Amino acid sequence: MRIGIDAMGGDHAPVETVKGAVMALDAVAGTIVLFGFEDQIKAELKKYTYDQSRIEIVPTTEVVENEDKPVIAIKRKKDASMVVGLEQVRKGEIDAFISAGNTGALLAGGLLRVGRIRGVDRPALTTVFPTFKGMFILADVGANAECKARNLLEFGIMGSIYAKDVLSIDNPKVGLVNIGTEEGKGTPMISEAYQLLKESDLNFIGNVEARDIPEKQADVLVCDGFTGNVILKLTEGVAKSFMSEIKGIFMSNIISKLSAVIMKKNLKALKTKMDYTEYGGAPLLGVKAPIVKAHGSSNGKAFMNAIKYADKYVSNNIIEKISAQVLIDDEDEEQE
Amino acid sequence: MRIGIDAMGGDHAPVETVKGAVMALDAVAGTIVLFGFEDQIKAELKKYTYDQSRIEIVPTTEVVENEDKPVIAIKRKKDASMVVGLEQVRKGEIDAFISAGNTGALLAGGLLRVGRIRGVDRPALTTVFPTFKGMFILADVGANAECKARNLLEFGIMGSIYAKDVLSIDNPKVGLVNIGTEEGKGTPMISEAYQLLKESDLNFIGNVEARDIPEKQADVLVCDGFTGNVILKLTEGVAKSFMSEIKGIFMSNIISKLSAVIMKKNLKALKTKMDYTEYGGAPLLGVKAPIVKAHGSSNGKAFMNAIKYADKYVSNNIIEKISAQVLIDDEDEEQE
């Protein structure tokens, strides 16, 4: 197994990308391949003692910046760490590719350079979403701002396979984000998606209202990418504002400061439960090779976890399973 | 001024509706008109000492239930408290009507029985959204699951008028919910709405990402009703799950329980800041008479606040101002 990382991607690259790669050596077998500026990567690697035979560098001379226009960057920056990594995962020179860089560019690169699995209309950016009640998969979170009903069914199929085989959730429950619990709620597209999901072989539990998302009713929650992006970022924003208020309360006087010290462990646990770094980033499901988007602000631990999950993604043959499933489904839908 | 309340609407009706009506007598001038089962309302009113000349009862014999199909309920339950109330506000027998009952029915009733202001394509269900940084107006939160760009501009116009004249916000900042901050992000509809807002006379500040919603960057935030409903309910859900976790932490041992007692005031302040009951419900903007949806779980205080804001809604001539503004705007758009 060879897992590639865009060493130049993310807010703390290459410090944290390299750190994560070294940390991951204990968690996975095989080789980690770092794409990026050779000098910088080597300088970072010097900080650690590790099995040098298991980390390789593929030197590249360009970087896709967050400000770059996705499609243009992918087409023009041919020697960017992200672009070379995508090229290698396409050719099978590496088995999976992880980047915390420009999300749009990674999506565009996944579509343009790696390509869709036959039968998949729209690949989904899928994230593992933490709640106090446990995690679930949310798809799509931004690859497809506008969706057809058919896409939401595909997200459910792909998300279920990932939930089952990578996250070890048996018979994953699939929910549809909607503005009411009853059948027929929402836009015409959502109503149609409801019917498709209901008629599918998925373990469909019906509509899930946004209010109940933190209650984790489903293991896989599907929605269009606009809604998913709003859900992901709003949860992050509300959680952040709460943590900041709580911190303020604890810092308000001597006694509350003392309480904070006493409750430190519990407060930390609260934070950990909502910690996205635990679940290893957002797989782009529906492309022909395992590509994972890590959060821009990922630290070493987040990259290590992304590598761990990418390893499971590969070794459980998720791509082949998705491919087999969507083809069956495609034959069912031949009238389309 | 005569403000009507659906005494039978909401989870705690008529106990809390009547309580709110009595409480409101100190906050507003004029008469409160209660629509509902006469016996039950009278029994509740008996609990209080108040100026009897200022509360009237309009006896009705039916109730729109939460399970009722909105349009059917509005058409068939002609003597329901909600339907009679809507009829009276249409005729001008009352100046405003508040209900915490079936949201869909109130919307349908607003459209079918009261009707749109000339020039308004789609009325919006608008809520005052609390954050730790202050409140803002969110429109639409569920009246229009699917929207055209033009509708979002209207929500901005109507929301700005309400923000300025009812909530006393000078030159309200208008933001567009989007999945990126840059112009051109989102669906084609959202991009088009961006252009319309940018070219309008509104104080448009551009896109607001969901992550920044709790930071209250805008005074009026516009989006389609599907997205708005998700934002409203998800915030509620995340806040609830946080409060419950925090409570759990404080209850975990003797010392933390003691801390909770000491910090009670601050913790209560935390809750108050996020308290939707402070801002008096969700006005349906764009219909010909002031109609306000109160939260289903409203208590007396929430109803009192709803009455207070309905009073401002009427006395500041919001309907006339919306009407004047959309007509100007309509003339500008005559090519349509």
C-alpha cells in the first residue's frame, strides 16, 4: 500500500503534513509518499526519528493556492503537489491521495484528472460528522451545490458502502435532510429523492429535520451540496460560539476559574467529541481512485487519521464496491 | 389598536396564550382579542386580575391541528380560531393576528385568505434569530422551499424595512447565505440573487458563510426557505445538544455541582442570549395584513413579546412601507 499526501496543502503545511505522515507510520503498513517542495519536506522530516524506508518524497515545484481558480489551477499548474499526486493516484502509482489544499481544485482535479466511476453521475464530497451522540456521514458537503434526486440516491449508496466498510457500521441507516418529517415535504427534487431512497435497497429511515441532526438519527445523511455545506459550517460556527461563551463564563471570576480547572477533563471531553480531526477528513466518493480532502486547518493528528482511514478505504475495496453497486442500479434505471 | 391571538394555537394553548395576552396589557395600548373555545379561555382568564375592558373573546368552535393538511384545514375548518382570526385581520376588524399553531396552515391562510401585497411575488416567513452577538433577521425560514433570485431580493427589501422600523436597526446590513464568500459562489439562482442584491439600494454586504452566521455579520440574512429552515432548526438543535452536554458536565460530581450553583447567573445569561422568546415570533412579510407565527412551544412571555412586536409592526406601517418599496422596485423591473 502506498498512500500519498499533498505535503504543501493546508494552513500548516508542510509542518503538520509531514508530522502526520511520520505519526501514521505506526498506524498503517506500507509507504507514505509526500508530494511537495523537497527541501522543505526534508527539513521537516529531519525533526523525527522514523523508518526512512517507509517515507518517500516526490519533488514538485508548484503549489495550488487557496486563491487559485480550481479548474485553471488544475490545468496549468502541472507540477503542483496536488496535481502530481492526483496524476499518480490515477495511474495507480499510489493507492490513495490526501490533500488539505484548495477544496475546489481537489474536486475539479478528481473529476478532470481521475474521473468518475462508470455509473456515478456526480461524485460527492462526504464528511464524517461528529456529534455528542456519535458520528455519521454527511454527503454531499459542497461538491454539487445543485443536485438531481438521482444524485441523492447515489450519495446514499456510496455513503452506505463507506459507512459499512470503512467505519464498520452494520446496516447503516440512511436519512434525507428535509424541512419536515412527513413524506412529501421539501422541494420537488427532495420529494423525488425520498421516493428513490424509499424504493432502494438502502436502510432508508426517511426525512431528518435539521433540529435532529445533532441527535444522530441516521448513519448516512444525504442532501445537496449547498445544504450539506451549510450544515457542516453552521454546526462548526455554533459549536465555536458556544465554546467561546462557555470559556468566558469560566473565566469570569476566581471561583469559576477554579471550577474550570476541576472540570478540565470533562470540558476537554466535550471538545473531543466534536473533534473532526478524529475521523480523517472527507472522502470524495464516486471517483475512480481514493481521494480524501483533509480540513484546511488539519494538524498532524488529523493527517494521521486521514491516512488511517485512507488505508481502510483502499484495503476494503470501496471503489470496486461502489462501482458494482451503481452499475446494478444503473441497469435498474435503464429507462432513463 | 386591536391585536388578535389564536388562543388555541401552540403546545401550551390556551394556558400560555391567555397568560401572554394578560401580560401584554402592560406592554401595549389597545385591546387584545382572543380567538378560541370560550369556556376554556374564560377559565384561564379567571386566574388573573386585569383590565377586563381590554381583552375580548371571539368564540370559535374548531381548531386547526398540527396534523391537519394546511390548505384543506384553511378551506374546511371555517370556524377554527386560526381561520376566523385570519378573516378578521383581512377585514381590518383586528390590526394584527398572532398564532403559534400549524405553520403551514397559517402560511396558506395568509396567502389564500389575506393575500399578497401587490408587487410581492412570494411572502416570506421571517424570524428574528438570536446569537451571542445579538439578533438578526433571517428570511425565508420555510414559506418557500424553492425560490427564484427575485424572491431573495424581495426578502432583503422586506426584511430591511422590518429591521429598521420594528427592531430599530439603522441602515440594516443585508447578507446572502452562501457556501463561499466570493461573488459567483453557489447555485446559479444564488449567483443571480447576488447580482440583484448588489444592484439594489439595500446595504448589501455580500455572501455570508454558514460558519459566520453565529457571528452576526448581517442584520438581515436572506436565503431560500429550505436553507433558512435548516439554519433555524440546526442552530436550535446544536444549541440544545450543547446545553445538555454542559448540564451533564456540571452534574458530574459534587464540586462541579457547586460550581454550577455559583455560576448559575452566568449560565442563565447564556441561555437568555439564545432565547427566541425575546423577539416575538416570525412575521409573515409580504401579505396584506400583519400576521405573526409564534413558536409552537411559546410560553406566556413569548406571546407577550409577540404582541409587543406585532404592535410595532402595525404602528410603524410596515405593510404600507413594503407596498411602496416593492412597487417602486416593480416599475424598475418592467422589462420582466
